[in-house]
Amino acid sequence: MTNSNTHNERIAKMTFASVYPLYLAKVEKKGRTQEELQQVIQWLTGFNNRQQQELIKEKVNFETFFQRATLNPNASLITGVICGYRVEEIEDALTQQVRYLDKLVDELAKGRKMEKILRG
């Protein structure tokens, strides 16, 4: 799946701090917890809760966020459609990583079991 360069650049420049509250609101609205959200983010990126909060305070953009991350080796097992795109077909690596995170948050909000979300 090819996205426009403008779309990819817009995603790269978005800050994790601006998106995190939206993720949190989405999962809490569906009865999930902040701890579960942090667990999902840690599984994908390697960032523990303290590191996640530092990245929020630092207002890093997604480009920096994923440059610093240690992506889980099982991240490629994340498949499906998010925001109208099939994540496994996204060609831009950074956009794909952001969509991986979106997909995990979506699965959490939909009540999927944590073992399934974390590809266990």
C-alpha cells in the first residue's frame, strides 16, 4: 500500500504526546486501563512506563519515538486494516510502525484478550 509523501511526513511529525491522550480515552471508554495501554506500548516499542512518560514530556514526534524504540520482533505478526489501510501492505516503515501501534490500541479497545494482542 503506497501512501503519499505528504501523508507519511504528517504522521512522522505528529507528537506521541498529542496522540497518547486519544489512545487512553479510547481504551478507557471501552473499560480497559492505562496500565494495559502502557503494556501494549511497551510490548511494541520496549519503552517502560517511565520512559513513555518522559517521551510525552519531551514531546517527541513519531519519527524520533520509533527511532529510539526497539521494535518487538513479532511486530510483523500485526495484520489487518486500520484507518483504511492494511498494515502489512504499508510500504513506509515509519507509517507502518505507527499503524502497528494504532492497531494494537484498537484491539485493546475492542476487548481482545491481552495474550492475542501481544501475539503470544
